[in-house]
Amino acid sequence: MNEDTIGTMAVSVTVNGHVYTGDCEPRLTLADFLRHRCGLTGTHLGCEHGVCGACTILVDGRSARACLMLAVQADGATITTVEGLSGGGELNSLQEAFWDNHGLQCGFCTPGMLMTATELLDENPEPDAAEVRECLSGNLCRCTGYDAIVTSVLDAARRMRG
């Protein structure tokens, strides 16, 4: 089948509280839809094979690799990207903990780390270091060595519990 016969499909998603609708080719990835159609470039593309975790987002509250999901598969879904974590220009507790504990260096993996950790902390507000490491094991970082990231997530958990 060539490009002229593929056609387009309507997609409507709620991303960070805003509804985005549009027609797209069935083969368009959700990552490309978010970046190019929605203008949300915080979802990073690394390996484009679902291995590195840089493109991790939340779809209906569950982590997903945006590079492996097609935009048409997300039709009707509620999506949270890294841009949706902060409110009113203020960092949330997890983002502040990453800042305070030097949980990022180059920042390329950070959006995926934040989204994965968000899901963890939503499900388990008191993780231990081993649980954080297990949760983040699917997110690759080539800069930090992970210790500062784990410390950041544990600090965020403490902050969120008050």
C-alpha cells in the first residue's frame, strides 16, 4: 500500500487537561503526535524502540512508551506528559526533588524518569530504594549513575507525604 492509499484517521486526546484533535495517518506514533501536532516537546525520542524510556508518558494514569504507541490507539485517552506535572509555572514535589538532589545532568532522560516515578509514587507513596530502582530499571540514563535519581524520588516521596 502506498502513502496515497493509506488515508487519515481522526484522533482526539486530552493532554495535560487540553483537548487536541486532528487527522493523522494511522502509522503516526503518539510521540510524534505529541511533539509535532500538540507542540509538547518534553516527550523525548531516544531509541524509538521502547528500550530507553525517554518517551515515557502516562496514558489513563499508566506509564506507556509514546514511541511504541500509535496516535490512533490513544484516541479518547487522557494523557499526561512532563509538561503537565507542574502547575502555574511551579515545579511539583518530584521536579523540585530532582532539582535539589541533582537528579539530572543532561536532562534527556529526565522526562521519562519523572513520568515513571510519578506512576510509582501514585501507586506507592512510601517506596524504598530497591523499589525505586526496580521501577526505574526500564529508563536509561547515561550521565548520572542513578544514585541521585533514586535519592530524588525518595526525597519526593517524603515531601509528598508531608
